Amino acid sequence: MRCLRVRYTKLGKIRFIGHRDVARIWERSLRKANIPVLYSQGFSPHPRISFGLALPTGFESEAEYVDVYLGEDFFLDAFDEKIIQENINKALPSGMDVLAIGIFPTSGDSLQEAVDACVWEVRVSGTSFEEFEVIRKKLFSSDSLSIERERKGKILVEDVRSQVHSMDITEDHIDGVTILTELGTKPRVLRPTDLLKRINSELRTIRVLRKEQLTLQGNQRIEPLSIELHPAAPAEVLA
Amino acid sequence: MSSLWVELEQFLNEIEKPARYIGGEDGMICPEHSPEKASWLLIYPDTYEIGLPNQGLQILYEILNERDDSVAERSYAPWVDMSREMRKRNIPLFSVDTHRPAEDFDILAFNLSAELVYTNLLECLDLSNVPLYSKDRNEGHPIVIAGGHCTYNPEPFADFIDLAVLGDGEEVVGEISEIFSQWKSEPQAEMNRKELLQKFAELPGVYVPSLYEATFSNGRLVSISPKAEKNIPNIVEKRTISDLGAWPYPKNQLVPLTEVVHDRLNVEIFRGCTRGCRFCQAGMITRPVRERPQEQVVSMVKKGLERTGYDEVSLTSLSSADFSGIENVVSEVMTQDGCSPVSLSLPSLRVDAFTVGTASQMQQARRTGLTFAPEAGTWRLRQVINKLISDDDLFGAVESAYSQGWRRVKLYFLIGLPTETDDDTLGIVRLAEKTLEIGRKYHKNPSVTVSVGGFVPKPDTPFQWFGQNTEEELLRKIYLLRDAAKKVKGLKLKWHDSRATVVEGILSRGDRRLAPVLEKVWKMGGVFQEWSEHFNVDLWKTSMDEEGLLIEDFSYRHRELDEVLPWDHLSAGLHKDFLWQDWRDALDNLGLEDCRWTPCYDCGACTGYGIEHVVASAVPPAGGSQGTGVSLIQENEIKVAISQPEKVNGLQVSGVNE
Ligand code: SF4
């Protein structure tokens, strides 16, 4: 069995819908685009689609993923990636746009389990370039950073320092900075908002944008579907 | 054009369910506003999830945006966390389409379909920065309009609206737009709000409360009649579109980005119902039956599924199994080619094996639960309410449901119906017990859920003269049922809060003296009263007390024929003597057959307006019982607190008789 992997955006007003809403939109959009999704068997059949790591409501993204399970006959029929992409784009609401598309054999881990880190772009206010540089340096010079997290009603203190892979200032603004940060998602997702609040309670996040979801392959982190490879013929993506 | 979006997006993250406020639905229209056009804000004064699917609102939204003299956007009541934040930040009520402030619109049009939302009307006006009382508004304020079933007795909220529209809105919204856009083009100095309202009042179907005087004497209403002005009708007649086929709306049903109730394609297959259930206001006020042509139904379904991507469609009406040739329509819809299974639902009032057969054809996959609404526990009482289902009809339907794979059966009943005895009430448990017995023939552990609502007498029904059961009496009956139900294994009993029934009763047949009561309840924070977490009966009781009004007077006492009713100056076409005769027949346990397939009783709904039924078949559908009622309403509806505005029959109502 193979699946169609789609990388798409969640930008603008639509960032305020939840993860379940996104799933419902995909189910409808695939039907509108006439993609013959496989259905589960049983009492109440549902379309077989799965997603990458859930994006918190209110965050934007250029790296959302959905895997759509399809019957083999779909690939036998003339598979035109361009047309499929166009049809899906037409069916999706504004703010959700297809960035890349590819065919993958379905194997092993779901994307949700495979993702190991996310890259975030965060617009931060309540600071300055200089001040944030100090904050940043302090963070990287320490070897631990404990954070309180609620889990099943209990407050746990966890060290998340090793989950902060990188953090750089990319833009300077009058009231703050824009940063780019790669955060590990294991054992538990570390949200950029929680991290920033922890390192300095004065910081305000205005906009959070997920740039990438990364999976570990050997000792390299790679994108499940890179935009650069697009538009690539299916054979190339498979290779 | 001003949009509040930039301000809104700053805090939507901190708000519960922010998707309620973003718009962006498939089918959304962001109209071009211009000074010559009448701009409407269509407001559903309940949450987005409840309001978005409302078909009436969607129909008018499209019609108004298609016209060249009007534009329309939509708004819903902001939930309490949102309104708190909006007030703090000085943000007014806004449209979800372009996030334009409500006060920038010419017309605020409210859809009122349940009594408990009346305080939300006030909340929305206040959030719009519009004076609550019509008399306090001037030329600079929007015109406030109410439509929907509640306008058949708008008196409790009459002081807050500028006008009410009775009946079908398809045509009259155009007429209102025309008058308004003309008025708007007049030089500033000559604009006079009073004259404008006077003009509106001349339109058939439009009621302008400020042009009528209500007179009370000794705590009783003695008259409501036009003030001196000319051309104001003594009786305002409802509007009826005679041909549903001419209005194939909505053409582009809104597909929300977030979950709402009735989240599926909805195609209205007919309007009106003449089964004649005596408790059911919707049936009485929407007569006669007007079917949509079969081909149009099928094409609306096909186009709709293709456009929206839904895999579920509901053919809506008050009793969809009664549609002429329903079997054809169902099989055409079910055999559509497409790559995914389509499921179909059919809210229906019939209780018979035929309907279940159709249901099994419709729900090949998801056979979770089936719902029937016998409404009363004994045949005698069902004759009183004119729901002519025999016990055998019900058992036959139940048998075929269980035998075809359904495991869970839901039964809906009303308590507090006229002439009801404890034996009738307990008959509910007996029916459920027998249902379970039948179920055991097919399944090991069948379950039956019995939902019990309290009856609220409604205007324009034969029961409009009936004294509603008191809160205590309803509660006594609920306990009676609860004790009996405890002894039956597999039976689950649910009931409607009898305190909410009391408030619905006050408002249902209330008059203008209730305006200050509504204002007080609202001021004390009594919004979203149809939601159990916000409903507070004490606010209502205190406010009634403070105004020197008695619940007894409004709800519990029987009315006499010669009493002036608060809605006597408004007409749904029904002759008062027809209703009174039907009331007497009810008390004599006499049923009345459906006039669609038998001679006319001259109730007035056709005869008074020179129209007739539009029904493709002259005979009742095949396999039909005499049955007046069953609801195949699907299991997947979201359970919202006390009442569901779109419930087909009077389930959210309640009452008691001694
Ligand atoms: S006027 Fe006659 S046919 Fe028309 S709804 Fe009334 S009883 Fe039925």
C-alpha cells in the first residue's frame, strides 16, 4: 500500500481552527477533489488519513503534513501530480495551500511518531535585539533548563535544555525581534511559547509559525517532504 | 471599509473556540457595501455552532446578496468569555464575514426560534451599541427586525424591535430592502424614522409594534390595535411563498471550518405540515404543505454533495417521509456514483415499518440508533394531541428496527399534555418496557432511552388556551416516571429541566408587560438561558416579582374563548374558530386526519390566502399508517443543554394539567 503525502500551510484566519477541524476539512476536501481515499472497515467506516504533529490552535504553519492512504488502482491510472495538486488546492479553504506532494510506501512509524523536531519562526515583542542576545547566550551557556509541565493532572518538572537545538535572531524590530528556533519534540513536545515564557516572563509572542517538521534519518534531520524537491515527478520522490 | 479583524486577532487565542469568530466558510460572501444599498446584518442570537446551520438565515443571506439594492453579512451571539473581552476592549458586535461593526449596518435582523434566546437579543443589541428600546433609537441607528417562529407572538420583545416579519421571508426581505434603499437616498434632513416605519407597516407580513397600542385592565390584556395612523392593518397576515420550487435556496450552503450542529448537507424538501399535531406550533403556522419538485431535490442533493464534499445529507422538513415519492428520491440519492459512501437522514414524524425500511436503505453503514416520537404514553392521549399512532404501529416499527440491526432505540415524549392522567404518564414506561421486550428477541442487551420534555402551549395552536402544568406538577410526573423506570432494566430516562419549561411558558404566551422582565434578567447576566450552565430560574422569578407579575397568570391558567390573546392582531392564517373547534375535539379524544389527502377543513391557511397544497401525490405514501409522528432524527446531533432550536417537534417544551 502506498500513500499520498501532502505538505500544506495553515496561514491567516484559519490558524484559529483546531486539529479536529483540520481533519474534517481534509476529509471533505479529498472527496471534493475526487481522490479515492481508502476507508477503514467495520461498523462506522472512516477515511484513512493521518497527520503529522498536531499544531496548537492559533499557530501558523508552512509545514503541515497529511498522509492519505489510497488503493493501488489509483497509481495505475494516469497519476498526474500537477492535476491532483490543483484539485486539492481548489478544494481547500483559503489559508490552507498545498506546498508539495509525493507518493510514499506506507511503512513503520506514522509521521506523528517519526517527527523528532520542529523549526519555529517566532515574532517576539517586549524585548530588544541586544537584550534578547543576552537571553539567548545565557540559555545556551547553561546545561539545564527545568520547566513545569502538567501531565495527567500532575505537575512535572522536566529538563528541556537538550530539546533546544538552536535559536537565532533573524530580524530586528522596534518592539522586539523575530527568531528562528529548532526544538526537539521528544519525549514531549516543547512549544516555543512555553520555552520563551520560561526563559523570560516579559517576552510576548505575537506570531508563531511552524517552518519545518523534521524526522531523524541516520543522524540527520530531514523534512518528510521538502518544498525544493517540488514539483518532482513521483518516481524521483520515491527514489 | 472598517474591519475589526486586526483588533480581534490580538486576543482570539485566549478565547474559547476562536473558530466561532473567524468566518471563512465555504459559501461565504464578502459583499461590496455601498451607500445606495441596504446593508443587513443577519444575527442568530445563539452560539455559532447552533446558528451557522440555520437554513432560514442562509436562504436570506443569499437572496439579499443576489439583489442589487442590498447586501448581507452574518453574526452570532458571542459566548460569555468573548463578550466580556469585547466589552473590556470596547469592541462592538461584528459580522463574521468581513468583521464589520454591527452599528455600521442599516438593518439588524434577528432570527428568533426559541423563547429562551430573547435575552440574547438584548445582549446583541447592547454589544452593537444600539439602544435596547425601539423608542430610544433615532435616524442614525439601524432598524431592528425579528423573524422566525417566535414572531407569531413577538409581544414579550415587541418594545425592543422596530418590526417583526411573519412567515416566509424570501419575498419580504426584498420589499424591505427596496423601501430602505430609497429612504437612504433621500436628503439627510428629510429622513424620518417614524415615516419609514410607517411605510414598512404597509407591507403585508410586517408588524411594527410601536404603531400598535396594547391596553390592559385589571391585569388582563383587553386590546391591541393600531394607533391612529392610516393604512396600518388591524390584523397583520403572515407571508407564504406558494411555490418552493421557485426558491432553490440555499444554492451554496455554508460549509463551516469548525464543527457545528447538523454538520451535513441539508436540503429542504417541503415546507409546512398538515398532520395536525395539536401541540406543534411549527406545523400549524407553516401550512399549507408545499413540496419541492422531485427533480429539483435530486439535483440540489447532487450538486450540493459535489460542491461541499459532505458525505451526509439530510432531507429536511417537518416530516420528510411524507414527501411524495420519497422512496424514489432516497434510492436516487443512495445510488449516486461517487467514491465514498453517502449517508442520508430523514427527520420524520411517522412511526411505522415503512419508515424503518427506508431508514435501513439510508443508513447502510452507521446503524447506531433510531428515534421515534410517540409523544404520549397512551392511545387515548395520542388522540387528544392528534398524533394518531397506535401501540401496534410503534411496536411494528421497533420490531423492524431491531430486526434490521439497530440496537438502540430512542423514544420522545411530552408530559403535561391536556387531559393527561398518571396512567397516561406511566404509559410511557409501559411502552418502553414493551419495546425492550421486542428488542430482546434480537439482541442480548437492547437499550431504550426515553426523553421526556414538558409541554408548553404555543400561540396559533389548538392548545393555546390550555393552562400549562406547574413546575411542581411537572416535577411530580418526572419523579413518577423515574421511580417506574428504575424497575426496568435497559431503560434510560432523560428529562427536560422543568424550571426551564416554566420560563418558556411565560414567554410563549406572554405580552408587552414582559419587556422590563427581559431587561432585568439580561442586566443580571441572564444570557444564554437555553444553555443549562447559564440558565437561572431565580433571575426570572425575581424579575417577575419585581414587576408584580404572576407566573400563574401567564402560564398556568386556562384561557377562555372570549379572552383577548396577545397575538390576536397577528395571523398565521388559522381561523380562531377552527382552532377552538380543534381544542374542543381534543378534549373529546377526537383525532383529525391530514388534510393533504382528505377534504379541507377550512382552517384558513390556504383558503384565506388563495393558495393550496403543492403535493405531487394525491394519496398518502405507500405503507403509511395513519400515523402522525415519528422522528428519525439522527443520533449524531450534538447535545446542547436545554433546547435545540432546530428540533422538529415541540420537544423542548413542557407543562402540566390537573
Ligand atoms: S385550508 Fe384546508 S387544505 Fe389548507 S391547510 Fe387548512 S385545512 Fe388544510
